[in-house]
Amino acid sequence: MRRPTNRLLALLALALLAVGAGAQLALIHAPAPPLVFVAAAAILALFLVLRSLPLGARRPVVFVVALALLAAATGGLAYFQFAIKPVIVKNFMAAAFAPKPTAVTAEAVKVEKWPPELTAIGTLRAYQGVIIAPQAAGVVTAKHFESGDDVEVGAPLINIDDSVEQADLANGLAQLKNAEATLARQKTLVVQGNTPQSSVDAAIAARDSAAATVERTRAVIAQKAIKAPFAGRLGLRNVDIGQYVAVGTSLVTLQQLDPIYADFPAPEEALRSLAVGQAVSMTVDAIPGRSFEGKIEAIDARVSAESRNVMARAVFANPDRKLLPGMFANLTVTTGEPASVLTVPRTAVVYSLYGDNVFVVKAAPHAREQGGASDNGGPSGLIVERRFVRVGPAQGERIAIEEGLRPGERVVTAGQIKLQAYMPVTLDETAALPTPAVTARP
């Protein structure tokens, strides 16, 4: 019975050794590491050696083997406690507290043809605009308009009581008639030699004085008959019949609306590209969806010392008179020929006190070396790099990048608030922000 058992144990040890070798050489798939099978085979071989020894010699050998096994177990336990266990705990803590990949949306940097443009915010101003006010005080006796009327040049607007001036005019005309008659008689007497030339000179002076008095009275009467100085649209009427108005009282405003001006500031460095005659495109909030085309008519002769801006004036046709003075205007001046620029969505740029920056999506270092995912980049093998950039002009929902990016690089367009440099990310197009119906003002 003893010999078959030894044979069975020997065969089992050889089988375990073969399985371990096959697993080590990757010839078979074993459920445990190869070292486990080799160790089991060694234990069986040791057991066979012990069974083959005489009983007297077996006891000290068993004692020595047991002592060696106990020492090995103690050493192994110490090695596990002080060498292996700290590494396991460290890896577990690193995995537990490692940042999870953040879902972001990314878009490639594009090369586009953009004409150089200058954007500005301006205010509409009437081509001509005045406040109608009386030059002479008095009581309003008649009005010939209503608020908001369109009037032609010379149209009567307001009449102020001129009864006193009319009486003065009648008196002046009478004095003028008498002075002319006196002058005629003096001229006849001078011809006859019955009066000196000085009498004629005095008569001429009296006639001229009476004529001047008449003209002055007529001028006052004309001042009290207020007329439109030019064609345009009247504003709200601020006076009623019977009201006493003093000199300079605002009666109504008059604006010439076609054409109309748009005044806007531009930075002083824009003077190198800004010129009279350049095309200007304008939009106003009051008329959404419509663009007005005009041109620069004039540029101010000085730069403001406070803001370092120069004022420019553009003129626009306004035949339907929808544009009104004082309106807010967004203006875009085309200052040259189209050129190639790198563009990204506006949402990709993060503005901060340290500089404008974007997050560039790139493969993690280990992922680039191994051709797959890495621990640094998470399952996707992607991380983000913070890149400082120099931004240029914007058009619609895209903005030009003058320095800091290369064509084809992918930049994060949504989800930047959760990112830090070199964080792992995953791309999720469903996280993209919808395009706003109205672009925010600069």
C-alpha cells in the first residue's frame, strides 16, 4: 500500500510541476500563479522524501523542516507586513482618491479667412438736430404742428403775440413816410438855393433812422413767428396756446433723420488702419435681424487724453426713419482684405487675471508611448493642458487666436470650470452648450 501511494504522490508532484511550467511559459491558462503549482510540487516532493526515511531519522528531519517552515512563514509574514502591505495600501489610496475623468466637449482649432475688422459700440446722432426756442419772450397765440410731425424747411411752427410790435411797425412806417417827404422837400429847397446842404444831410439821416426802426420791428415780428430751419421730424411739443414763454424756453425738438450719423470711439492704435470712406456695418437692438450699411465720414482730429480713444463718425441712409438719435449701435468696420486666422469657439477661452487661456486635449504621456489608455489619462488616455493664448477679434460665436495654438489641436469648449492642468478627461459631445440666440455684447 505504501509503494502505490508514493507513486501517486510522485505523479501528482510531477503534474503540478508541469502545470506550473506550462503556465510560466504561457502554454496553458492556469487558475493560479505558476509559483503556487511549483510550491505544491515541492511540498509533495518533500513529503515523499520524508516517507522514504527510516522512522528514527524521520523525527529530527521533520523537526528541522517544521522549524524551517515556521521561520519561512514568520519571514514571509514580516515581509508582507512591512514591504508588500504598504505598497498595497498606497496603491489603494491612490486609486481611491485619484481624480475621475471629467466629461468635456472639445472642438478642433480651425483656419478661416476673415477680413480684418474693428468692432465698436456707438450712439446714433441726428444729421441735424436742434431745440426750437424763442428769441423773444411773449404769449403763444398759435401752434401749427403736433408732436411727431414731419415738416419741411420754412414750415410755420409757433406764433408768439406780436401786437405791440405790429403797432410799433405802423408807427415806424408813418415816421419813415414823413422822413421821406421831408427829405424830398429839403432836396427841392437846396436846388433852389433856399436852404443849406446840411439840412438835406439831416433829412437823409432822419430817413435812414426811421427805415432802420422799421426793419428792427419787422425782425422782432419775424422772431415771434417761429419756423422750421430745415426739414425733419418734430419731437414732443412742450408748449400750449396761451402759455408765456421766456427767451430760450424749449418748445420742441427738430431732427433731420435721413441720413443719420453714428459716433463711436476707437482705440488710438486703430488709427493705423482706420480711414475715411471705409465700409461700416451696423445693428441696433431696436431692429433685430437687420443690418445697416454705411461708411466712415470723418475721424476726430484729436485723441482723448482720458481714454486714449479717438472718435469716428459714420453716416447711414435712413429713408424709412426707423433709426433715431440716441439709439445704441453695434458697429463693425472692415479695415482691409481677408486673411487666414486660427479660430475657436468663444466658449473655449477662459479669461482670468493671469491671462487668457484654453484647455488643450492631448494624449497622456504613457498612452502615447504604449499606444493605449494609461493611468494618468484614465480609460480614454486623454488629459488636458492649460495653454495661455493671445486672443484677437471675434466674429459671431468664434474668436481669433493670434498666438498659443496650432491648427488641428482640440480645445475644450464646455466643462472648463471643473478642470485643472493635466487632469484626465473623456470626450462627451452631449455636454456641448447650445448656441445662444443673441451673442453677448463685448
